[in-house]
Amino acid sequence: MFSIFTLYQPENRTRKEVKHHVIPAEPIHISVLTLNTWGLPFSTTKDQRFPVLCNEIKKINADIVLLQEVWVKPDHKKVVQLCEYLYSTPFGIIPYIGRYSGLVILSKFPILNMERINYTWDGNYPNLVKAALRVEINIHGQKVVIFNTHLTANMEVSLGNEHNIFGKVMFESDHEEHTRWAQLQTLTHHINKDVRFDKQVILGGDLNTGPRYPLWYQWQDLLKHRYTEMHDSMSYIKKVESTYNNDFCSRDQGQLDHIIGFGGPKIENSTVVFKEKHNMYFPFKKNKYKKAFISDHYGLLSTVEISREM
């Protein structure tokens, strides 16, 4: 007896295999800005410079901003308010020294978590004023790790070039080169942990070294021989002019501020910004208005390509 509920069973047919071609998702492009703000705790010009700084940051409208030397809590509060970014890292719990050593990250994208990477002096003693700040950011559904750091000051840059006797003596006997090397090794170790877990990493900040300095090549040699995956995935713009403000130093000191990709991100281009003086109001000076730079550093702005995971 035929039932209307009898299911129609089609005859077996030989199926041809169909190859599906996976089309890679379009990469994400973001802009990243880094700047050492020269926000020393007792600077007499911060009140004039920081509002101008935030106004210029808003004009550039970078997706992620990495700032160094925002040392005191009132300055951190001012920067966060005036720059008007949706997400920012907190100041910390200790005035001046601060939990995050003057490091601030501003982002248009959600900051998922945050960690301080501790440094030492010469590899032996705790360093309370220099550190790295590590955050994970959700960029259109793609998690990206951001490191913002400031290594110990380069005394040659701080005191002048080799024609300046103090600069020459300090550079040739600069024990802080050992400190920077220890800090750079610590930073490399932490970045490598993320790269090994297939995370995309962007490093930015003031490394106080660059292609003009022996330490830079010592670092490259370390990456090549001990951190091969990091070395092979490293992306940065090699020919960028000095990011140190030559109004405070008598000649080009080489690139000190960097934006570098590891584990996938590609630095497509980089531009030195904040090179112009701005008219600022100084109430404590005889001539109230004076043209001045935003900082003793210029800024570095990079376009970064990030792979979108399938």
C-alpha cells in the first residue's frame, strides 16, 4: 500500500569532488602613533605643551597612540580627557613612579587586558621608572598584542653629540648601555612568548637606540640566532629620519622611537610628525607667547597591516 508519507529516495549517483578555494579575508589596516611626551614631573612647560599635544593627536586621528613620560597623575588625567579616545590604560596606584612608568596607550578599539613588564638596572636591581606595558586589543574581531615601552635614557643623546665633551665622555663610559641591553633582552623574551603562540604583535616606544648605535645590531644578532621566528617576522621601516628633536641636540641622533611588527603585522610606511613649533602661551615669561616644540622628541606615525584570521 502506498503511503503519502513515503519518502522519495533518489538513486545513488556518483558525485564529483568539488574543490573549494578559500579566499583570504581582507587584511586590516590601522595607524599607530608613538611619542615621548617629555612629561618630566617638574617640567615648567607641560601645562602649555600638553593641550597642544592632544590637539595635534586629534588631528592625526591615529587608531592607537603610544605615549611615554606621562609621569604624574594630573598629566595622565589631562591627556586622557583632552585626547578624547574611547579606551585608555589607567595611571596606576603610585604618584610619579606610577604603576606603568609614565606609559599610556590610547585606543579606538577595546583594550581586553593589561600587564606590566618589569625591567631592572643592569640586569640586577628592580627598575621602578622604566618598564613595558603589554595590552591585548580587539581590532574588528582580531586580537592584537601591543607593547609600549621606554628604555633607559641614552646619555649621548641627553648630553649632546661627540663634539660635546660631556656627551663624549658619558657615551664612551656609559654603563647604562648594559642596562638597556638587559631591558631589551627582557622585552624580547616577552614578545617571543606571544609570537610563539601565533599572536600578532606591535611594539612601539622610545628604545633609546637605533640603526646608528651598536646596541641595535647586537639586538638584531640576538634575534637572528636565538629568536629566529621573531627575526624572520620582524617588520619596520629602515630609512626613517631622526625622531629626536634636533632643537635640543646639535645633530641627527638617528631613530630612537620605533614601531615594529612581529608575527604578522607589516609596517607599510612610517612618517616623522610633530616637527613644527607651535605658538604657546607662557604666563611666567616676559614675552607671553613663544613658539615651541610639543616635546624634545618628534612623533612617529606608521600604517600597519594586520592579517585577519579565518
